[in-house]
Amino acid sequence: MNFTSAVCLFVTVVLSVCAEKPHIIFIVADDLGWNDVGFRNPQMITPNLDRLAKAGVILNSSYVQPVCSPTRNCFMSGYFPYHTGLQDDIIDVNEAKHLPVNLTTIPQKLKQLGYDTHMVGKWHLGFCNWKYTPTERGFDSFLGYYSGAEGYFNHTRRGGRDEVGLDFRYNKTVNRDANRTCSTRVFMHRAIEIIQNHDNSKPLYLYLPFQSVHAPLEVPPKFENMNKNIENIRRRIYCGMVSMLDDAVGNITEALEEKGLMDNLLLVFTTDNGGPTYTASNNLPLRGAKNTLWEGGTKGAGFIYSKTLLKKTGYLNTGMMHAVDWYPTLVELAGGENADPNIDGVSQYDMLINGGPSKRNEFVYNIYDEREAAAIRYGDLKLMQGSPGDHNGWAPLPHLGIDEGVYEADNQVFPPFMLYNITADPTEHFDLSAKYPDVLDMMKKRLENWKKSRVPPQDPSPVPRANPKYYGGVWSPGWC
Ligand SMILES: *[C@@H]1O[C@H](CO)[C@@H](O)[C@H](O)[C@H]1NC(C)=O
Ligand SMILES: *[C@@H]1O[C@H](CO)[C@@H](O)[C@H](O)[C@H]1NC(C)=O
Ligand SMILES: *[C@@H]1O[C@H](CO)[C@@H](O)[C@H](O)[C@H]1NC(C)=O
Ligand SMILES: *[C@@H]1O[C@H](CO)[C@@H](O)[C@H](O)[C@H]1NC(C)=O
Ligand SMILES: *[C@@H]1O[C@H](CO)[C@@H](O)[C@H](O)[C@H]1NC(C)=O
Ligand SMILES: *[C@@H]1O[C@H](CO)[C@@H](O)[C@H](O)[C@H]1NC(C)=O
Ligand SMILES: *[C@@H]1O[C@H](CO)[C@@H](O)[C@H](O)[C@H]1NC(C)=O
């Protein structure tokens, strides 16, 4: 081999190594509040999340939808839910709602770019027909559940009256092996198994939406006991659930290290919505809770971590981003192009990877259809129309045996429009709508403009044929 061809070979090898697509692990916590992470609240015992967040980038303006299915719709499609018919609340277990099939999901897109795609955890984007379920929406494998809010140990949930069934699968097969094992552990083991069995020459996309830390409040005693300094029993169990999630993430990152995937990997950690303070979570200093348009319902706790990919680390990123942005961001990270001109997301690759400015100056918090309510953001400003939802206060940390004060400030009557300067007033104490009528008008016009592209909500009635009693006691596709 002469000198030139040796150099060429060397360059080729280096280029092919450089060009290797990064592995992506996208971890979602369910119902985790703004103030429920140790890197923000010293009450929380989350050493693994804290370590990763501090060595990575803490996201301080990363917005999500007020509830579960709509946010997952954003992660999967890059579209706002008021553009996919999922704007009004979650997908109930007996409702024939689903993520529209003509949208290319992020795993489908990443598969086109050469990725192995696996999902472990909660789907909640429709299952009344097999064609809406994870293994037909881009995932090579799936272990988890189709709906939401089930027991952590029995993996069983209730629908309407007389509707009780198991909701747990491995791919399409009913999975009873996990009976009496907490889902946090089941999902952790499956994630580690995927990591250990992965062929390192291929890029991996692992979507890992945990059941933790959604209600019901259930956790093995070991993790509850880690938090026994907390007097309030509900808060103590809740914090134990967060600690267990943290422990599972710690074990998963260890497996990633051992397998050698960590050297070229982006880890995303995000909640799906703000914390339900009425269960036991906490969003202080933010106002409101899950299921509201306040910042407490929509400003998501989250961070990114990478050992090698981030140009700037160890800081709080205040750039504005929304859950729809993950889709184009991950596509760019994977070396692909986003060809859909209608997608709502914008790639925040430069902001997240290089520490550059945000590509976004505005977004839609949500535009409801079932009621005259909406919120939008434009720069510093936030406009809210109609009722922001229930739970409108600044719920304190529960500390005694009772959750005193938590329901304070509910059922308030609000003016038809409210205006906040989120930069100056992130905790939404000062409604400026009466003080700045011209600004209010400008914002109302912007809202009208956003509303022009709204699509009708998928708004089906409950389907009696969904009852698990017709499917051997298991929530199953086949009724739409
Ligand atoms: C999906 O279908 C809906 C309803 O027919 C349509 O409005 C929308 O433009 C389609 N979206 C894409 C990305 O094809
Ligand atoms: C799940 O599907 C994937 C892809 O077809 C396959 O590799 C895996 O073995 C399946 N697992 C089970 C338990 O069926
Ligand atoms: C499953 O567990 C939940 C939470 O502990 C409980 O409320 C529910 O009754 C259990 N369901 C069954 C069928 O045992
Ligand atoms: C789980 O185990 C319990 C207790 O053994 C049993 O009653 C229940 O039917 C099992 N559930 C499933 C889905 O197999
Ligand atoms: C993490 O791994 C350790 C050591 O194997 C184990 O003791 C612990 O229970 C695991 N965490 C969870 C949440 O299963
Ligand atoms: C919002 O508050 C910021 C910070 O105090 C200020 O710079 C900005 O001018 C305010 N925006 C408006 C439109 O009042
Ligand atoms: C981060 O967000 C919180 C909550 O909205 C806010 O109080 C704080 O000022 C933000 N930090 C920075 C540096 O912008």
C-alpha cells in the first residue's frame, strides 16, 4: 500500500466513524412536576437524574401539553394536537381516538435513516385497531401498555363500570409474566435487555415512556423508606416513586456504558405534562397543575445529556422550545431531512447541541374545541382565553398528614382574556390585560390567526364493544 492509499484508507475509516449516527434514548416521566426533581428541589432523592442533568443541559423553557396523549402526539408526530384532532383531553381507554395514521411517526422516520427502534412503556395514542398500535407505527418491538393510569403491580385498569382488564403486552402478545412486578422494574429490565442485545454497528432509538410517576400512588417499600423524612404519606410515596424512577435510569445508563453505546448517544429526559398537585406532585414556583394552561401545567421538567455530542454543558438553557420540536431535532441529529412543510416542530439542534439561540419565538399551548379556551405564546407574552382549567393556585409542598391548601384557588372566575409577561412574571401573578389593551388586541389577532388551521377534534363516544370481557379480560384492539 502506498502512502496516498494509506491516507485515503485512514480518512475513509475516520469519516465513517465520524459519520456514525448517534444512538438516541428518549425517556419520558409521566406526570412529573416542575419541582419534583433533585436538581431543582433538595427534598427529592434523584442522584442519577441530578448527575446527568448537571453534566448535560437543563431545559428551563421546554413546553409540553397540559395532559398525556396530546404531548405524546407531539413527540411522535411533530404536530400540535389541535392539528391532529387530539386537542381535547386524553384518549380514554374505551374511546376510538388515535394518532392519525397518515402522519409519519418519529420511529418510522428514524427507521428510514437506518435505526433500530424499540419502545418500552406507555403508548396512550390509541389501540382500538391494530393499525394504531406501536408495532404498526414504527417500532420493531414494544413492551408496555396501550392506555394509561393502571396499577403498577397488576397492570390492570378500569374503564367504565364493569370494564376491568389487563393492559400489558410484549409486541402484540398479552403479557402476564409481569404480574406483581412494579412496571418501573419491568421497563428497566426490558430497556437493559434491548441495550445488551443491540448490534452496536446500528444506531438505536429507544423510546422509554415510564409509567412512573402517574397515579395510583404505589411503590415498593424500599423506595418509600428512602423518603421517610417526609411526613405526608402521599408525598412520601410519590417521592419514593420518583426515587425508583431515578434508580431505574441509573441502572439503564450503567448498561449503556457497559455496552459501549454511551460514547455516541443523546439522552433526553422529559415529563409529559406538569405535575398533578392534587395527587402529590409539586410545580412551585409555577402556577397551576396538570390539565391547566398555566405554566405549572405546561412548562416541562427536563434535560438532555450526552458524553460526547454537546458543545456546551453544565448550564440552564432558557431557549424556548416545545414538545413538537423533538421530532425535527432528532431527525437532524440522525442526519435526515424533514420533508414535511406542514410540521409544527422546528429543529432545535443548534440550541441543544451547540448552545445556540432558539429557533422558536412563539407556540400554541393549546386550542381546545370542547370549550372556548386557548393559550398562545409570543416572545415574552402569553395570552389565555377562557378558563385555564381547574387547580389555579400555587399549590404548596404537602408536608403534613393532609393536603391542606392544595385545592385553594380552584373554581375561580377569570376574565375572558388574560395577558401575562412570562419573562418578567414566570409565576403568573400579574394579569396585564386591562393595563395594555393594544397589546391584548395584537395577541388576540395572533390567536385568531393560529385558530384558522384548527382541525375538528376526534370526539367519539365510549364504545361498549371495547369492554375487556369480550377479549378474555384484556384491553385489546378490534372495536373500530
Ligand atoms: C392527514 O389527513 C388529514 C385529514 O384527511 C389531512 O387534513 C392532513 O393534511 C393529512 N396530513 C398529512 C401529513 O398527510
Ligand atoms: C417482537 O418483534 C420483534 C420484531 O419483529 C422481534 O424481533 C421480537 O422477537 C418480537 N418479540 C416477541 C416477544 O415477540
Ligand atoms: C390493581 O391495582 C390497583 C392499584 O393498587 C387497584 O386499585 C386495583 O383494584 C387493582 N385491580 C385489580 C383487578 O386487582
Ligand atoms: C396476577 O396474580 C394474582 C394473584 O396470584 C391473580 O389473582 C391474578 O389473576 C393475576 N393476574 C393476571 C393478569 O394473570
Ligand atoms: C438497579 O440495580 C440495583 C443493583 O442491581 C438493584 O439493586 C436495584 O433494585 C435496581 N433498581 C431498580 C429500580 O430495579
Ligand atoms: C416583558 O418583560 C421583560 C422583562 O422585564 C421586558 O424586557 C419586556 O419589555 C416586557 N415585554 C412587554 C411586551 O411588555
Ligand atoms: C427558569 O424557569 C423558572 C420557572 O419558570 C424561572 O423562575 C427562572 O427565572 C428561569 N431561569 C432563568 C435563568 O431564566
